[in-house]
Amino acid sequence: MLKNIVDILDDLGIDNYELYGKYAAKLGISTTVPGKKHGKIILMTAMTPTPAGEGKTTTAIGLAQALKKLGKNSGIAIREPSLGPCFGVKGGATGGGKSTVEPSDKINLIFTGDFPAISAAHSLLSAMINNHIYFGNERGIDRKKIAFPRTVDMDDRSLRSIIVGNGPKSNGVLANDSFVITAASEIMAIMALSKSYSDLKERLGNIIIGYTSKNKPVFARDIKANGAMAALLADALKPNMVQSVENVPAIIHTGPFGNIAHGTSSILGDYAAMNLFDYTVTEAGFGSDLGFEKFMDIVTREAGINVDAVVIVATIRAMKHHGGAKDIDIEDINALEEGSKNLFRHIDNVRNFGIEPVVAINVHPLDTHDEIKKVSELLVNRKVRFAVSTIYSDGGAGGISLATEVLNSIKDNKISYAYSMDDAIKTKIEKIATRVYGADGVDFSGQALLDIKQAEENGFTGFYVCMAKTQSSISDNPKLLNSPEHFRVTVNSVRVNGGSRFIIPILGDIMTMPGLPKHPAAENIDIDSSGNVTGLS
């Protein structure tokens, strides 16, 4: 049974909060002061995900519940769900089975209004850019070089490329424009990285809204937009507190995508968690080649925190998928063994960053005894810590072995970063591609080379590199499953986000505005006569 959130807050000694109903609250910024305490960070990542899903969020929640059962002061710090995936392919993002965060229906939908606030701040800046140009364009923005798109938190392929200002002159400036989903908005990344209100306002001011005809950047602060944007985001900057189904405190805040942005919850959420819990379980989007790499190379540097343990979530179904099985629901030891190469690539990735991981074998009801035995043997032979997890079906009780392995793996790790902040932009990209993806090298398009040259001339060499690529392969080609070798990565273009300090190489056909499938998850979502939401799974 869920507790009143006030009881959770009282147990943690928190007196600065705002209630959002009976089961959710926003924490005051005073709870997010860095360095008050130094709880351990346990980072959850996964092997390359498949359409079946690997259960990373479920495992993160269940691990925290298992730690609580072992008598530990544990908590959760994860991202907020985006409406796009909820209504599209993926469905909700609050865990599953007996390892969920609650109230899941509210968390999956509007929650405390963070996403709408981010969408509003983004839309305000979009409107002010066009308004500035309409009233004389004092800053000299080249209409063909407007760099800031529009946003909506919904999958809508028809908005990938649009024309604005059509019609009479009073409708504004005629220009090409586009939409990104809110989780891909630069403001979402800024919210996840900001450490105070002043930091937020400064980062918003550093958003590049466009370039002049001489390729000089024009910033949001130049049109005096960042103050009003920060005002819209004042409440959204505060982390949200809810609880798991087993009453483990859960901080849920911000939701940048891991294949487009850096894919982790907020730094303020991490600070609050480290102050409140001895053990915080957090997660990074998709596999070790995406969210994990970005957490290590970006978040730990920006937040000044370390990672004390890493869990890699693996499923037998995913290994069979990567091993070429025709039907992942049928026992296939050969495909399983072949597909385990993908898991071991991710194990090597984590080890290359200086951390010895623990593998969580997330058991599915159709997994056979022989399949579980084979994976266990493979991990034992490679001297990898692991545990069989039944967190979905058994909650925290199904993660006791995993929690024990994780506690035994914790140590003071020294991170080996993929690149140095002093490296040139091309060098940073090449190091990620070769050291993390295992590519033979990188091919840069003519446009990408021009973009990099312009970024360097404008003084952005010291920014982080945040790769945008497919989550379906360690490479930049979603068709290259398992553990691809002898491939090269192609960078088609490079974007610069001044507020988040990201250099964003665009690899392959990655989309910043997804589309709905033929039968979206929205078709199964409904509400009954009492107002209860159904179908959000």
C-alpha cells in the first residue's frame, strides 16, 4: 500500500517541499545542495536494446527495493517519461510488475507539469525569435540560419519540416522551420544539467538561436528571452519525489532522450538523492554506447560526482535476438551464445571506463533452465559478477542476490574518460567512435567538416560531445546487430547547443521528431467512469 508522500518526506527529514496531491511532491532547491552528504551512486545501463525491451527501469526500481530489504537506506533517481513514447511504441516508463514507481498513471502523463513548462519555455523562445526578425532583425539573424526549432511532446512526423509565416505580411516572416519532441529540446538538457536558478538562467541565455550572414552566433540573451524562460521553469527545476510500490523514495526529474541528448535524470535530482540516501540507483538511457557513455563523459564531469557501481541489464531474449534467432520465444542455445557477444561488448565498455560491472540477468517467463544455465556459465568463464533477477515478478525479494553482488562490487572507482576536454572536436568524436563503438574510424561529410570548423572558430571546442545515433546497434547502422566489427561511423552534420555546451554529431538517420506506428499505444489507453486511467503499461 502506498504511503502518503508526507510520511515519506517526514521519514527523510525533509521540511521544504510542495505537495502535488497525496502521492507526489516537489523538493525545495535547498535539498539539492551538492556535497552535504556523499551517498553511493549505482548506475544502471543495459546491453543493446531490442523491441522486446530489456527492463532497465524495472530493474533499477527493483534493485533499490532489494537494497531496502537488506536494511540499506536506498532510493531511486530516474527520468520522467515523455508522452511521445507513452502514446507511441514504448508505452509507459515507470517500471513493471512488482517494481514500479507510483502513481504510475500520473507520472506517465502530465505529472507535476515539468514537460509542459519546458515546452512553454521553448515555445516562448521560438516565438520571440520570429518576432525579433519581424520587427527589424536588429541582431542580423540570417533567416536561413535560424538554429532553434519548435517543440511538442508528441510523436508527429508531419512536423519534422514545416513553413511558418505563410499568408499576409502580418503573419510574420516566411521561413522554413521544424519541430523536435520535447525530450530532445535543448531546454530539456539544460534543465537536467542546471545546478541552480542562476545557472539555469545563464544556460538559457547561451542558447544559440541562429547565425548571422557571417556565421556568428546569436544567443537567446541577445533578444532578452532567458529571464522570462527561467520564470516559466522556476517550479520545474525542483526535483519530484514519489515512491515505489514498496515505498522506496523515488526522485523523478527531467527526461532527455539517450539517443539524442545525454539520457539521464537531473543533476539536482542526483544531488538530492546523494544527500538523502546512502545508495542511489539511477539509470542512463539505452546501452553503454549511449546513456552510459554520456553519464560518464558528461554528467560525472559536470556534476563533480563519481560512479560507485554499474549494473548491466541483460535478457536472454535480447541475446537470442542479436544472435539471429527466428523466434525469441523458443529455446535456442546457439543463438543465445552467439548473441552473448553483444553483452560482452557492453561489459568491456564499462570496464574500459574503469569500473567492474555486475550483470543482472532479467528473467522472462519463457526463459528456460538451460538458457539461464548457459548465460551463467558464459559469465563465470569471463569472470563477470552477475545475478539472476526476478524483480519483475517478485519485486525487491527477487533482487536480493543482485543487490548483494552490487554491494560487494562497490569501490572508489577512478573514471577513465573516453576523451579529454582539451581534445579537438574531431578527435573527441573519433575517440568515442573507436573506443566505445569499436569502429575502425569516422567519415565526416563535407557539411560536418564545415560545421566543425564553424564551431571551432566560434570558440566551442571545449564543449562536450553528445552523439546522436541509433539505439538499436552499437554502430550507427540499426541493421548491424550483435557485436559488429570492421565498420566505420559516418557523421552527416554537427549541431551546437550553447546552453547545454553540447557538440552534437548527427549519425545515420537519427530523428529528433519520432513518428507514431501504425497501431500506436494510444489506441489502448482509456479512462473509466471513475476517472481511472487504463492501458499505460
